[in-house]
Amino acid sequence: MSSTIIHCPSCGRALDSAPGTLCPQCQTAFQFQPENLSDGSPPTSPSASNLEPPPSSPWLDLFWAFLIWGISGAFLLGLDAALRLALWLANKEIPKVEISRGFAIISLALTLVMQLAALIASWVYITRFGKKPFFSTLGWRWHPQFKWVHAVALAMLMFGLGILLSKFLPHRETELEKILKMGMLIRVMVAVLAVITAPLVEEVIYRGVVYSAAERIGGMPLGVGLVTFIFALVHVPQYWGSVAAITAIVSLSLVLTLLRAWTGSLLPCVATHFVYNGVQAVFLLLAPEKALETVPQHSATATASAFAAAPTLLGQWLGLN
């Protein structure tokens, strides 16, 4: 099913009719405008070409999509990777980064700020500064064959897959687990970020902005492939060393992106993501030992780790350490 949403060229409302058709409200309003009745001719609708802004370049849309993705924390992760690569190319030792509890708290707070900034940037891009409706443009609706009950079932299925993978694939302590062991406050912050910001912010960015831009260029295959890759890429650093966790993240990313492609809507992805993270957040707060075995996912901890590591890596590269 195509994820293309047709909008009224006058007000931006989502339509079920063909492109260029005005919605009933705008048709009524236009018919009674004086300039359309002064010559005695019957009221006509203006052409879409006169009302609809010229379409933007697909490649320009993809550029803005990646810019928004970077604001959400990807640029910081890229800096971390670039510094490590520079040290490796210069034959310098890559220092082991130890993150203190205080620095972890500050990093998680700054991660929230970056995600909110990315959400605001997404709103500006999607609505064109308020000229289009935000949620309907994203496709914020249920699919006839996918409702809340299906989101819960799919999330539980992916949660069970994560547990199964942790039993049969290699797993060692990850950066995420080290951070989560720093106390209840850290776990509460991660749980709040995972339940409140991740389902909305990450889905709007990855399967709303980036997917739509990539699909315009290369169709569904490029959209699914690109979004799955970059979603996994952002989450891999926090699970490095754990084959089970990385496999679970790639699987989750692929399933959510295929869900977006099939339904043509973002709401099923947000709901599934919300339930998936919500179950893990409950375990994280009530049974943290068990939660560490279910490979919870959220990019906030990866961004926080990169933020904490950047000064140490930069100092090593400049020869200050």
C-alpha cells in the first residue's frame, strides 16, 4: 500500500479523492467568494497548480531528513566514530572511556533536549512552518487490519524474540547495561525517555521524515532498507559486543519499517514501539536484573555514551591525555 497522502491544495486536509481536488469545506468556501460570482458565471474550483506549492526536490527532502536525523543525536554518534577512526589511523591508542554517574545523568538530560529539538525541526519540515497539518501529513491513522490489539501482539512477539535471542546468541555486558547499573535515578530517566520520547520522536524521524523522503527516490525497497540500516546504526554502539542485542535491534527496526510500508501510516509503528518500550520500562524499574536480559532499546543511552566519550577521545587525538 502506498504511503502517499493526498491533501487538499487549499487547506492541507487529508483527502480520499484524486490529487488536485479541493475538500468539501474549501469547495463551499470558494463557491461563495465574491470574485467567483460577480460575472454571473457558475462557481468553479481553482486548479491545483494555482494553490499547491511547487513540489520540492526529492533529494533536497532527503537532505533535510538526514539533517533532522543528525540533530536527534546521530551527529554526536558520528563524531564519536570519527574520533575513534582518527585515533586508529594515527596509530594512537583508543582510550577506555569510563562514564561517571553524574556525567551519565547530564548526558541523558542533554539527549532529551536534542530529541525535542529534532521533533521541533520535524514539525517545521513536515508542516512547512505550519502550512500543512502535522499528523495527517504523517499518516496518523489506524490501518483497517492493524489496531491497538495488533500493536500489543506484535510488541510482545518482538519482546519474546529478544529474550529468545539472549538465550541462544553470544552476549556480554554492554555500555547500556553499565549505565543502567548506576542507580535507580538513571533507570528512571532511561525508562521515561524510552516510553515518552522514543515512540514519538524516533518514529516521526525515522519512519516519518526519513522513510518518506527515501521512498520518493527509490520506492519502498530504498525506504525500508535505508531506515532499517540507520536505525540499527544508531543503536549498535550501546550494544556492541552483544550479538543477541544487535540482532534484536535490527529485527525490530526491520519489522517497524515494514509495518510503516504496509500500512502507509505512522500510528501503528508508534503504538507498537510504545508497547515494546513500555514493557521493558516496567521490567527496568521493578526487576532490573531481568530487564538487562531482555536487551531493552533506546538511542538515548547511545547518545549519552557518545557525549561522555567525546572529550576523552578528542583529548587523546590532540595528545592532551
